[in-house]
Amino acid sequence: MKKKMISLAFAFLLICSAIACFASTVSAKSSVKREKYIAKVYVEYGDSLWSIASDIFSSEYSDTADLVEEIKKINHLYSDKIIAGEYILVPYYD
């Protein structure tokens, strides 16, 4: 009976250790931070902040609207209006 309890305790500790190792491996992969950069983008006819944001959208943003707001902030824009032929600064992650 005592050997059985020791075997069960050992098996339990082994399983807990395996789970802890797996959990730390998974969290290490998800905590990799990508660097944020700023690109200068030429605005072409038909472009909008929304189309540009959709092209560069990444998981660092909650949604496209969040990215559009950051683009507006970086460029000191108070509306969604951009003009073809000009350049805007756009954040992206790599």
C-alpha cells in the first residue's frame, strides 16, 4: 500500500512538472515582442486611412479603427481625410 501511494505521488509530481514545462514554453512564445517602426507612405488616388490601415493591420491593434486613430495621432489629423500626392507616417510592427 505504501509503495502504491509513493508511486501515485511520483506520477502526480511528474505530470505537474510536465504541465509546468509546457506552460512556460507556451508563454515564452506568446511574449515575443515585435519592434514598432514608422514608415512614410505615399497617398495615392483612392487611398483612405481605412484602406491603408487594413493593408498594414497586425495583432498589436485591437481593430482597424484603433490603428486608424494612431495614424491620425501621428500625423496630427483631426479627420479621416487624406490627400492624394502627400505622404503620411504609418506605424507598423516587424
